Amino acid sequence: MTVTAQPVPILSDNYAWLLRDSATGAVAIVDPAEPKPVIAALEKAGGRLDLILLTHHHADHTAGTDEVRAHFGAKVVGAAADAHRLPKLDVAVKEGDSVPFGAASARVIDTPGHTRGQINYFFPDGEILLSGDTLFSLGCGRFIEGTAAEMFSSLAKLKALPGGTKVCCGHEYTESNARFALSVDPNNAALHARTAQARQQRAAGQPTVPSVMSDEIAANPFLRAPDVTSLADVRAKKDAFRG
Ligand code: ZN
Ligand code: FE
């Protein structure tokens, strides 16, 4: 009895995530920004939708919310702190709250840095993290509304999750993130291994995510930054990187 997560490719490089609780058959969708492919994936999965989980207010994560809700009648969950700029929420949550999903539940983790009201969801049952635009495979979100200090403490919370945690992020950025990561950490064997795996996955037409938290801790330069100053430095280099 566990929660499983499947990526639904939307827009140019976003993922919505289709979650299923095997104990009850409950279904949730995370960040359904493009209604058509999301509704098609949900219909294919059985036509049931209990919850819509939102990670942050950007349109490439929220735009299809109202249409998907209207189609299935699901409840929308998002950050209380950003309720004023998210689609209408049925459940407004904050750090430490628990979101019931079938027989399972998600823990809400505040992860400011990319946006002020960003939240992530962690399902201990299944060890699934919905990391939005906080943590990508081999990357992290740009500091659009937040500071390096905020992102550092957000990433520290994610690093503390179990090593087997599946990192379900909002974008397919892994290959370009790998090019940058190799430029700052060229001798990291775990990074080379993850890069090779991602290239193989893309060549086969597959998503590179979810990735595994222990692999990210070994290979992701943003998780490997030992302090706020180093994280700010890696982020500045990435923002300037043309590769
Ligand atoms: Zn974003
Ligand atoms: Fe995004």
C-alpha cells in the first residue's frame, strides 16, 4: 500500500505529476498547468481525481487548475501564504501541515527561494517528494523572489529526507543542468554517472525524473554547496552559464 508518481509532460518542458494511492485508488495531480494533456492522462488513469496540489504561483504550474477542477470536481491545495495569487484554494496549507490523500498523507514543507510562497509535498508512504521549482535533478530554481539564505535552508530541509526519496520536480532540465554541473564539478564520478544515465533516458524518449535523493546529494552542485555563500556563488555562475 503506497503512493506512486508518474510524470505527465506538459508545455515545453514542464511536468505535472499524477499520484495514485494504491490502498484506496485515490488520484491527485500536481501543477496541472496545461489542461488538455492532464485531463487526457487522468481519463486514461480511470477518470478519478481527488486532489490538485500546487507548488507555487507561476503560470507554468497553475494555469490549467480551474479547468481541471471543473472537469473532475477535485479539491485544490496550495500555500496559504500565496493564496492571493494562486487559483482559488479549497485547502490553504503551511509548513508542517498534513494533507490527507486516500490512506496516505503528504507533509507540507515550506521551501522559499524560487518564489516566496513555494511549498513542496512529501509522502513518507512511497517516499515521494514533489519539489516544484525548488529542487531539480542536478539543479535548483532561480532565486526570483527569494535569497540564497532562504534557498539554502529550503534545500537543507529536502536533503534531510530519506536517501531513497524520489525527487519529482517541475521541469525536464536535467541535461542542461548536467552541462553546467560538470563545468563546476568536473571530477565528480556520481555526476558523470547521473549525466550518462540522463542522456540515455532522453535518447530513449523517457523522462529523466524522478531522480533519487541520494544521487542528487552526491551529484547536484546546489545540494553540495556547504554554505550560503557557496550556494549564492554556484547560482550566480549558473545564471551566467552559456553552454
Ligand atoms: Zn517557477
Ligand atoms: Fe516552472
